[in-house]
Amino acid sequence: MGAVAAFWVLSTITVGSALAVALVRDLVRAVVALVGSFLGVAGLFVLLSADFLAVAQVLIYAGAISVLMVFVIALTPRGARDNSETAMRWPALALAGAMTGLMTTVALVAHWGPQVKEGLTETAAAIGEALLSRYVLPFEVASVVLLAAMLGAIVLVREE
């Protein structure tokens, strides 16, 4: 019963925050709502026993991506920060309606019977061991590339 209640609370937080992202006019409030949506998705991953995905969701999306968005907003001129009307509003609404229809159709047609679970398995240890043994070279190359990108962004942004 507790898992069902947690699912509905987290789903409400996630969908409500996602709607707030689309509806608010201030970009800073939209980023805060987006962080709420990211955290709701991380909570849903916890309910699905996907511990690594939940931690990655919090660290990468709720942490790094949201901080990156705040930096972009801070570096954008004040006049371009409002969420003004665009010509893409009606095509976006049509696409959203089509996606809603598709998801509703799939939800109604799909078989949602109970699935047999074999128990909880921990995935973080296996992923960590793979990153530090078999995939250590690609892991280190990715870290050097990300460091170079961060240094390049700092050089581009600084005033001379």
C-alpha cells in the first residue's frame, strides 16, 4: 500500500512540475520546476529498484544540468530572459496533443498484467566494477574530454 501511495505522490510531483515548466513565464522558476520534475523521476526510479539510475538522475540531471541552466540564465542578457510567445506555439500544442493521444492509446491497448519479480538486485556495484576494470580507458577518456569542455567554456565566458 505504501509503494502505491508513494507512486501517486511522486507521479503528481513529476507531472505537476513538468506542467509548471511549460506554463510559467519566468525562466528561473521554470528551472526550479524542472529540478522538481527530475527529483520526482528519481523517486520513481527508486520505486522501480533502479538504484543506479536514481542516483545518476539526481547527480546528473537535478544537479549538473540544472546548475548549467542557471549559469546560462545568469549569462544571458536581461532582455532575453522572459519566456515570450513564439510562432511555434501551435505546432508544439499539436505535437503535444498527438503524443498524448499516442500514449493514451498505448496505455489502453497494452496488457498490464502482474509481472513476476525475482527479487531486488543491486546494480551499482556491477556498474562500478565494470567502469573501473573493463571500461577504465573509455571512462578516463570521457573524463578528460569533459574537463577540456569545462575549461573551454570558462575561457569563452570570461571577460578580457
